[in-house]
Amino acid sequence: MSRSRGQGSSLLNHCFGIIVGIVVSIFWVRYVGKLVSTAHSHHSPNHWIYLASTRAYGLCYNGCGDSCFFPSIIADTCYLTIKVNLSSSKIIYDASKIWFWAERYPIPCLEAVGEIYKADTLWWRQFWLRSLYIFAPVFAFLAFLLAFATIECVRSCEPRSRVTARRDGAEFRAPLLPRIAVAFLIEVLITSVDAYPCLEYCPPYDRRFTNANGTLHGVIHGWSSDSYTETYTCGKSCTTSPADGQVTCSPLFCTRSRPFMLPADFIDRAAWRVEKCGFRLVDDIPGVVDKRVPNPRIEGVLWEKIAVSAFNSTDEGGEGLDEGVRCLYEMI
């Protein structure tokens, strides 16, 4: 009879612990849901305008400099200016259509792209808040253990005989929770690449050009080399047999990075395209050349940056764009 009473009490304890765990889990899910639904941005509108000016339009217009390993990020930011969907507005947001305007950072465009950054930031914040849902079963399990242990502790204060079991004459007590062994195996797969960009072999290299009448100047700028991994023999490893003293050697192999295309080689691939646009290569040019031709495919495909001294456009209608500069933009 006492054994049946003990089993009934243990069942009630488990049921009570399960109920407490479920209640705690429900409260946690509702709490996380409220955090997700009330998530918002703490930044001012000027913050998002600044991001749109520097990260979107600014990077699309100016490129990413000589430390740029992956020019594809330029194309990504240029594409961001196309994602603005305001069909009712007559404003042009696409950076590929306004890059030569005198006012190529229109405030409405910066506000619209800033909203994209704001929505993206809010999405990620809600994403990480939603990850808190995974703690619901954890807290439910802990609440179950706490409730179960509390009731067992209270019941243990009651005077009762100690119940034990014997196996082969040896006394033992079953543990409350089994030990859990968890093993994680992480395997890293290294994929070899035939060629990859590198910046440490040669300094940046420039080739200058000018138009036929010498009124517009430009620079072809190369900053990266193309490299590959070379395997070579770098020594040998020898072992001596303890039986007959015979020495056996095997070669050791090492790897190193070697360039096979330098910045000057990339420039040669782009120079003929520049000449086809009516320009000629020269040794020196006057003035400052600081207006990048903002077609991201020039960096992405040719691994070159092309800049000119002027776009010859001062109006927002785009009628003043020099035909040679337009040709450079459309060269690839």
C-alpha cells in the first residue's frame, strides 16, 4: 500500500512540474512576442540619410579604394538605389542614371534609400529577438525541475522509511536524472581556388589618357594582382631504420602565393577599350582627376578603376554628358 502511495505521489509531482513548465514557457513566448512586435529604431532620420549617402550612393559613385578585395560590393550598393519603388513619384532614384548630375545626391533619394537601411536593420533586430524563442523549452525544463525538486524536498522532510533496492546483495539508489553526454564534431572543408586577388606584390599602377582636343583627362588605375597557390619542394624528411641503419628520405612540400597578373597587366586589358572611346594614352596630364566613372563592372570584370577630370554635365537633365565619358561608362 505504501508503495502504491509513493508511486501516486511521484506521478502527481511530475504532473505538477509539467504544468509549471508549460506555464513558464507560455509566459516566455508571450514576452518575446511583445519584444518583437515593439522593436523599433532608436536613430534619427539624419542617421539613415547619412548611411544612404555614404554606403549606397557614395560607394556606388566613388568605389571602394585600393584596399578593395571584392569589388562586387560596389554593384550591390548600386543595385540598392534601384530597389526604391515609388511608381507615383517622378523622381529618379537609380544611381546609374544620375551619376553625372551636378546634384547627384537628391535628398528624396537619400531618404528613400535610408528607409531601406532602416527596414533592414529592424528586420535583423527582430530576427535576433525571435531567436530568444529557443529558450522557451529550456526555461520550461528548468521550471519543471525546480517545481519537482521543491515538492520532493518538502516531502523528504516527512518521516518515512528509506526505500532502497538491492541487486545481487548490493544496495543502490537510482539517480533522478541520467547523465547526458554530448559530442560535437566540426569539420572544416578548405576549397582550393585557382586564382584570387592579392594586394601585397606590386604597388598600384596608373596609365593616363586624354581626349583628342586635350580638354578632358583621365586615369586608368590598377591596384590588385591576380595570384595562385604554388606547391614546391622545401626540404626533405629522413628516417633511420633501427634494424639495419638504412636512411630513407621523402620530400617535404610547401605552398606559397605567386602572382601571374600584375596591376599593369590588368591596365593593358582596359587600355584598348579606352582608346576605342576616342582617347589616347599620354605620359602626363594637367589638373586633378577625381571623378570616377561609376560603372561597377569596370572594377568587377576588369579589376580597374577609371576616373576623369570632368563629366561635362552641370544640369540635372543630363544633356551635358561628354560622349567620350558616356562611352567609358558603357565600355563593359
